Amino acid sequence: MKIRSAEDTRAVRAALAVGLPTAAYGISFGALATLGAGLDLWQTMVLSLVMFTGGSQFALVGVLASGGLSAWPAAVASAVLLGSRNAVYAIRMSPVIGRGFARRAVAAHLTIDESTAVSTAQGSIRSQRIGFWVTGLVVYLGWNLTTFVGAVIGDLLGDVSAYGLDAAAAAAFLGLLWPRLATLQAQAVAVAAGFVAALLTPALMPGLPVLVAALVAVVFGATNWLGSTRRPPHTSSEGTP
């Protein structure tokens, strides 16, 4: 897909701004999987190549690291809970991806937090499609490369969480989200969902706080308690009422 406009260029820039920091954080996963969870190189790489959803991967190896092989049922359950959110993303991305079995099969594998966030932040279907594919491919290729690096030289990296790569990815997400928090209703939804997730994280198994927070956001957003019910005035193509 060729880049034809400034809007296309903005979509590519947003994709790189989110995709590169996220991909770099794969180093942390590779190191944790081999050093903490006791997986070998091939098991670690299969997880990244086939599972490919960072939150679920971290949930899986995190539970294994704390409970060993006996924790496999809890580890799988946590990974499934976190991964289930991608099904909701797929519904949102369906009209953006378009038709065709092969295209949709590949898109299903690339439907993650990052590709969905970048895509929905764009203004047109074309730029949304560019944002989705560029982000998904950048994260997929980069994540697997850095996973390999982390798994091979993890013992030389020390505490990879000290590098702040997770914060870099979160900052990129915030940059995409911020322009959408222009109304009081949107701000209230974001605060309510974030508060619920933070409150429940210490108490519930990995995955559940995210799903509960998403439910809160949907309910709070659908009620539109703080939003305006008035439609904006119609404007002509010249921008005048």
C-alpha cells in the first residue's frame, strides 16, 4: 500500500511511534521466559510466533515463574483471559480490514492492542488500514527478533524491567489516547476504567482486571451521563453553518 497523503504519513509515524517501543519490550519477555519460567529457546520463540499477544505471554510466563510447572492451569487461564480482549478488537477492525479469507486470517494474528489503537486513532478508512498493518507488522517482526535476543542473552541484561521499555510503550498509547479525551464524558470513562483496573489488579488473577475495566468503560460510555445529547450544527463543505 503506497503512502499518498499527509494523513497516510501520519498513520505510518504513529505506527512506528507505538510499534518500535512495544517491539523492544520483547527483550524483557525473552529473558523472563527463559530465566524466570524455565522455558527453552524454542518454547519461548513458539510462544511469540504463534501466541503473539504480549499481555497474555507475560501472564503465562509470570505465573509459571512464580508457581513452576504445577501452575500451568492458572497460567493458561490467565493468558486466555487477557487474550480474549482481542476478539472484541477483531469486531472493531473487521470493516477496516475488508474481505478476503487470506487477508482476514493474517489480520487476525496481528489484531492486538497496538494495531487497534493506532488504527482507530486515524481519520479515514485508508489511514486506519495503513495504521493497522504497519503497526501489526512492525510489532510482530520486532517482537520476535527482540524475544530471540532476550532469550539468548537474558542473563547478560540484568533486570530488563529497569530499562523502562514498558513505560515507553505506555507513553505512546497515552499520546494516541490524549486527543480523544476532549469531552468530560470521555475523560470520566478513562478515569473510571483506569481506577477500576488499578483497584482490582492486586486482588484478581491476571486478565480479569482488564476485562472488568473494559466492562466499566462500556457501561459508563454507553450511558453518556456527562455527555451532550445535542447534535453538532451541520456544516457545509466550505466549513460554514
